[in-house]
Amino acid sequence: MRLSLSVILLLSLVGPLSCKGFETNVQDTAVDQKETARQNYEAAEAAFEGARWTEAVKYFELVKNKYPYSKYAVLAELRLADTHFAREKWLEAADGYRIFVRFHPRHEQVAYATFRVALSHARAIENNVSWLPFVEAKEKDQAAAKDTIRACDEFLTRFPDDENVAEAKKLRADARGRLAEVDLYAAAFYRQREKWQGALWRYQKVGNDYADTEKAPWALLQAGVIAEEKLNDDEQARAIFQQLLREHPDSPEVKDAKEALARLGERRPQVESDAESAASAGK
């Protein structure tokens, strides 16, 4: 069977890149095995503190596999995930933390591990990490953002009083901001082509569906400007600007919204006067 040139090129790209995505960066370097679980665990910790990641992974895996019934085996599982996180292997770290939570649901570090699942996915967004390197960056962002939101929701539901709650809420809001970018991209597309109603609808969608993000007040401001200046719909513009003030009173966009409302307020008496004149003429 002959392969087309395009297929051969794709396979040549996917092969090495995919392997890179899955490699653990653990070489076959031998470690000096100690006599007890504790000694091997302490050696792993020393390697971790010295940023000798390969050595740390080797020792943690040794503890986990050779002393499965030791208390250090459980700790080694968690520290393996920490090691992946420290060397910026975000997806491996997320999997490691998730497995720890699954198999040790009553462990005192479950809250920590659950939060770190979310944090790992959030870091993956920042670095455009994907098992499929040829996927567009925006698609990677969307997948990682959804994973982050799910992980944050689980953490916030299970541990509402944990010390990391505030950071988890911020991670969630930032991830939802990434999802909002799809609609903002569509709005910009319509705006460039002067498809004003389509642009307005997309900006409003961001304002309504992602009100907990920093994107929302800016999107509402754009929607109000389009309603006022492009669609000549003062009533709709007024309603949008008022929504911005009501829902985002501390946002930087408030100043522009207030100025717009003042401008619309000045025009309103003239509009009402014109309407009254038209009604009188029709009698």
C-alpha cells in the first residue's frame, strides 16, 4: 500500500512530536538504593530539593514499588506528581494528582492534590500544552480551560473552606475568560465585515454568559457602542450600558458607559419631542 506524500509528512511530524508529549524524561540513570523505605524516600526528597528530577523520580518510584505497604509509598505517589509539576510536565502532574485522590480518598493531602489537578490544567493553558502538538493553540486553550473549570468545580465543591479557595476561583474565572475568547473572536470577525447585529449578539453573549470574567464589561461596552453608533438603537444601547454599570461597577469601562448614558440622556428629550410632534401632526 502506498501512502500519499501528505500522509507521510503528517506521520513524520506526529511520530516524534507525540513521543515527546508522552516521554517522562526519566533516564536509565541508576540510583544508590538504600536499605529502608524511609532512607530511599529521604534520598528522593534530597534529589527533589536539588532539582535533580530524574533522580527524584527514580527514588520515588523505588519507594512506591518496593515498599507498597509503607506510609512512604503513599507519600511517594504524591511527590511523584509534585516532581512532574516542578519540571513543568503539567498533564503528567494532573494525572498523578488525580490518581492519588482516587486511590487515597481519605488521605490528609487530598484537598491539596485536588487543587493541584486544577492548577496543573491551568498551567497547561498558559503553555499551550497538548498531547497533539499539531492542534491549533486556541483549540488547546479551550480543552485545557474546560479541564481547569471541571477540576476547580470539584475542588470548590468538596473543599469550600480550604486555604486555596480564592486562588481556585481565580483560576476558574481565568479559564472561563479563555472560553469567552471564542465569542470575542467571532464578534471581531463580524465587526470587521460590518455585520453589526452579529457582532452585537456575540459581545452580549460574552457579557451575559461570562459575567464572572474580566472580558464581560469590555464586551458589554462594545455591544453598547455598536447599538448606539452603528444600529442607531438608543434604547438598546442604554439598556446595555446600564447593565454594565449594574453588574460591573468597579470595572475600568464604567467611565465610558457613564459618558455614553449622559450622551443618550441628552438626546432623549429631542427624540420624545419629535415623537410628540409626529403624533400631533397625525391628528
